[in-house]
Amino acid sequence: KNIAKNHLTLSPRLPDIGCRVFELERMNWVSEKPDQEKTYGVQVRYHGERVPAHIEGSTVTLEKPVLAAAGQSLVVYDSNTDECMGGGIIAS
């Protein structure tokens, strides 16, 4: 809180905070289930950055951390075709 500048900081933006591993629930795949050997692009927010990730069952491991909370949707895209593969709800 900085009264002189009339600023209120709710949460600092630090590049190293966030999570890299998420467990999904209520997963829904449009065409086929992800191949655990392949790298996909995942997105947490509507205008969020797509981050490279690997998917094994219900576990998603991102190559860099993102800020996300349980209950948010995580959408998976094919990195080669940009096609939406499906996704799920972040459980933890």
C-alpha cells in the first residue's frame, strides 16, 4: 500500500511463481486422447499464453510455470495443427 502514490498492490507479478504440474478431472477429448510422448500446447485463461506441456493420463506437466487455481479449465491444443484436442478442469 502506497498512500502517497495512491497505489495498492494485491499481488506482485513474479516470473518464478506458479505451478508446472496439474491434475485434471472431468477430462473431455474431442478426437483422440493425448500421446504421452508428444508435446502439446496448453492454455489456462481465455487470452492466456499457450505453454508447451506433456500429458500422461490426468497429469499435465508444463515446461514453464503458470498461475492457475483448482476449478479453472485447462485446454489442450495440438502444437502442429493448432487444433483443440480437449481438456479438463484443474483439480490440483
